[in-house]
Amino acid sequence: MTRRLAFAIVTALVLGVGPGHRAAAQTASTIVDDRLAAVAARVVAAPALGMGPLRAVFAAVAGDVDAATALALALLNRLHGPPTAVAEAADAVYQAAAEAMAAVPVYRVAVDPLFVLPEGDRGWDFGPPGAPLARGFAAPRADQLVAAGSGIEGLGGDGGDPLIADALGGVAGFRAAVADGSYRFIVLTREDAVAEPLGHRIAVNGAPVALARTTPGSWIERAYLMGTALQEAGAAPRRLGATGGALATAVDVVGGRLSIAFTGSEGALVSAVILEPVSAPSVLVAPEPVADEGRVLAAESTVAAAVGRVFEAVATAAGPERPAPDDLPEPPIDPAIYRSPS
């Protein structure tokens, strides 16, 4: 059992997390039951080799915390076999679920026509030289950009909101000097003839972040960029026809430096970058909370509690623990045998 799993199980027990999640369990119904049973059987047969099929199944719900939780609970309920193999398989299910929950999804996003960058946020509008900048945004300087092997290319807009339509292609990295603190880091891209406009993995201040729903056809519907003043006033977002993609992740800045690196030899297609204090409402209004680490930890605890119940069932099925050789009773000793001749 991994240290992370052990910690999560303890957390689940302390918080009193129960089996629950009936509503979330309905999400897992999109994956056929026989496939779940087949994957569960394969993981029990060979837990190490079963991680591949597990990750393939969880890829369908990566970035969706509720769906990943429901899928993990469904798989745990289908683990049957030798006790030791079931325990190892339960550990593998937890790890695959945790990876899926931690993955940052890409949302399909539209920009509200009245969107204004709130005071206290910082934004960089990427685009070709001379392109108009969105209100409150600055253009990234050349020394803030890292080019991919093919170089950086400015791409003009084809209609829609210019914040998304204008972009820079071939971006391997971006860096900026910012005050120390905890932030949400939002990256916008446009829908283009690129399989994965932002790649499948990024690194923020050196920490790797796996992405989910990276192809435009799989982006989660739907998010909006909307000023916090309009949100507080209860205004409904007004959707434009053109949309792009957006991801958001949390980052702690120490030492006054922020950096993001994109994977892939061709770099990323970036329309804009927004940095906002994590303590403030997000300008990215998404179907579920954005960059909510507490929510992910709570979901991990729910799955860990279910894994704990699997371990309890395994222990019960195994019966009383047999004494180890060191714990066996000592044989009786006849004093006459060891009596000294003297």
C-alpha cells in the first residue's frame, strides 16, 4: 500500500466519509458494465499489468472528479478473487482514480462581451505584433516567451472574440515576474487544426500537471470568461458563437517567478494567460469548481474509504492471522537433559 493511499484512508476515517456518492455513481453508467467487470478481473489477475487498462478506462472521465469517483467505486465493487490479489487491485484502482481526479481538464470556453479583467488580476493577450489587446491585458514580451523548435508564429483572428481568436503558435514556455502568493493560472487557446492545442502535459513552476480532454472534440462543455462584478450581480453569461479552450490550475509562487512549460516538439497554441489570486472568485465560470484541490482531496478520501472496506473484507476472508515462526510457543525443556555433570 502506498504512503499516499495510507494517508488518504486515515483522512477518510477521521472525516467519517461514508460509501455515499449515489448521484455520482450514475455518471459511471456511461461505461458498459461488462467492460468494468473485464477490467476488474484483469487487474485482479495481474495488478501491475492491469494499470494500463485501468488508465484507459479512467481516461474517459479524467478531470471530472465526480465521474472518476463513481467509476472507482464501481470497479472496487467488482473486485473478486484471491484476497491478496484483490487488495493489490484495490490499491491500483485508487492510484488510477487519483491520477484521473488530479488531471486538469480543458473546457470549451466563450468570452462574455462585457468581460473585463478584474483589478488585482494580471493578463497577457497573445497574438501577432500590432494586434489589439483585450482591456486590462498586456502583450507578452519577447523575453517572457520560450519558442519551440519550429519558432513562434503570430496568428490573426478569424472572427469571434479577439482574446481567443488571436494567438501565438509554437510556444514552449512563458515566464513572468509576479508577487509571491497563491494563484489560479488560466491558459486560453483557440480551436484550430491542431490535435492538442495545449499538449497533454504542462509544468507550472517545475511541477508537472497532467491535462485531460485535450482534443477540441473532447473539451468539457461549457465555460465562460465573465467579470466577477457581473457574477456578483447575478448576470447570466452571454455566449458568443466562436469558442476556444481553457484550462486552470493552482500555483504557489515563491521567489517572485512564475513559469509554465508546454510539452511537445511543436509547442502550444496560446491565446491568453490570466493570473488571479486563489482567494478571489474566478473569472472562469465552469461547470464545476476550477482548481479546487480541497474537492479533489475529499473525493480521494471517499475512494480511499471504499478501499479500506475492501481491505477489511480481505482480512475477514483470510481468517485469523497465523502466528509467525518467532511467535510460536517454545517446546518444553526437560531439565534433566541439560543438567551439568558437575
